[in-house]
Amino acid sequence: PTFEEFSGRGVWRYAAALPFEAGVSLPEGDTPLHEVPRLREDVGVRTLRVKHEGMNPTGSFKDRGMTVGVRVARELGVERLACASTGNTSAALAAYGARAGMETLVLLPAGKVAAGKIAQASLHGARILEVDGNFDDCLEVVQALAERGEAYLLNSLNPFRLEGQKTIFFELLEGFHADEGRYPDRIVLPAGNAGNTAALYKALRELVRAGSLTDDDVPKITAVQAEGSAPLVEAIEEGREAVERWDDVQTRATAIRIGYPVNAPKALPGIRATGGTAVAVTDGAITDAQRDLAREGVGVEPASAASVAGLRKLRESGVVDADEDVVCLTTGHLLKDPDAAAAAGTEPEPVPNDADAVLDHLG
Ligand code: F0G
């Protein structure tokens, strides 16, 4: 593939804010900013839009980071790309590594990665190592490999990943302003390692510094975690500068089953400086929000629905006002976790192979 192939499109439309003019591209970005009128009415805010990052080539926002990160790796001439992952990073790295013709290695927490994501990593030809431990353990191992020069690390600790992910928010703000004639008051997003939260803050600061956004227009960064893995929320609630590692993390939203958000030092100041907050939601509320989005035709994986569940909770507690303009970020596609989707949806009904019998059954 040539770097020029998709220059000027999607992520690369924002090349002026990126370290290169083009990258290893499939291409990525240009995701929809959905209207969800029934959900908006139900939650009770002035405007609610959903930026669906599940519509990227491998079905998650990770592609925006990989198009930049894998370009850097290729530039450096490294031999092996590697990441730890709850699934989506591994799927994206496998695809972008394949595109660049490079060897990829992914470390996954055994038994805790959704089926669609492993299938992607597998078919794109990554070497998949299943670690007896959680995501945080996997990240420690892969960091050690990178420090020994055995692999190039493409987790969100790699700053080039976050450069690409800034474009989610350039696109979001540009799209919202084009439709509504103003900027949103608040951006709500799920947080695991808090890489996206950090990328959002960096994007906002760059826009302010460039004079594209005034201080008054800066949206409140609002991060959502699952109750069973919420170290970032704990740090915000307790007013601490750093997160404390949770060794035992539990949630059905496996993408954000993370006990030590490595980007917290970049994310916490952003949440505070923009007047935002962080909130934890139950797995039940996440499933309800997944259904709410599905009813609007928007299919997302559980971690993505955390943003909507968090917004609902903050609206109910009065932290979010009725007159706010809000954008929720949904980070991954429904098909990433088919088991979670099937469990949250309607049951298939067995019927005979006969129209009359089918009508009888329908009642
Ligand atoms: N949503 C989805 C669907 C994710 O896959 C992730 C992270 C997040 C949200 C959280 O983003 O880490 O920037 O706060 N997934 C990583 C992975 C950890 O390995 O795929 P964050």
C-alpha cells in the first residue's frame, strides 16, 4: 500500500494536526454522528448525538490510532509490532500490521476477550498469546518485551496512537457545529486506559491554542467506567492526583475491564480542567443502554453503551442539566461481542416450515 492512497480522507483530513501527511490506511474515520430522538427525549437533554466509532474499518476507534502508529513503526523499520489488549486494539493492530506487511504479536487476558475481536486478530494473522492474568498483567509483559527491544509497543502508551485518536474529536466538533450551529456542552465517553479521554483533552487544547475554539466553547469531558473496574472514577471522587490500581476487576463490558488506567496522568487533568466528571455504572445499566441504542438502529458493544448509561445516571442525579447539548461516544461495533448482543436481545423462536403454522405461532 502506498501512504498516499487515502491521504486527505478520514483521519488524514486532519493531517495538519498529525505528525505525517498520510499513514498506513484502510481508510479510517468519517464515522456517523447519529441523531437518537427517542433516546434524547427519554434521557431529557436538549440535544443528544451519538458519534459511532464502531463504524471504522475494524469496528472500533483503535483504527484511528493505528493508521498513525503503524506508519511510525514502518518509518522506524521495526520488525515486530505488539500490544496487550482487551480485544479491539489487537484486532486493529492485526489488520494494520497485515496492511503494512509486518509481523504482529498480541497478548490477551485468557477467557476475557469477546469472540469477534479474537476472530479478527486471528484471521489477520497476528500471533495470539493468551495470558493467565488480566489486561493490566498483559500490558506489563508487553512493556517488558518492548523495553528489551523485542517489539514495538502499540498500546495507547504510545503517543502516536493518541495523535490519531484526536481526530475523533475534531470530526465530532466539526460535525456537531455544522448541524447545530454551536459546540456541545459535554462529551461523554467510556474509559478503560483513559487513552481516548487523554486524546480528547489534547485535541481541545490544540483547538484553543489555534484559536479555533474559545475557552467558553470547550465541552466538559465526562468519562464513564463500569462499577466493577472504576479506578479513574475513584480518583475523581476522592480528589486524588493519581489512580490506585484495582487488582480485581469485573464487568461484562470486557473492553473496559482495566484496573490500572495508564493514561490517567494525562486524562485526570482534562476531566478537572473542563469542569467534567467521571461516573461508574452497573453492568445492568450498560445492557439497558445497549438496548436503548439498538432501538434507534445503532448497534454497539457493551463498553460503548457505558457512555449512554453514564449520561442517564448523571442526568438523573442532576449533574447534567436538561438544557445541555451532549455527544456520547460509542467506541465499538455490536458484532465485536455477539454473545453479549444475543443475551441482551430477543430470543429466536423455533417454528415449523409452513406458512399457516407460522401465522398460528404469530397469533
Ligand atoms: N471502548 C472500547 C470498545 C474499547 O475497546 C476500549 C479500550 C475503550 C472503550 C476504552 O478506551 O482505553 O482509551 O479509555 N480497549 C483497549 C483494547 C484497552 O485493548 O482494545 P481507553
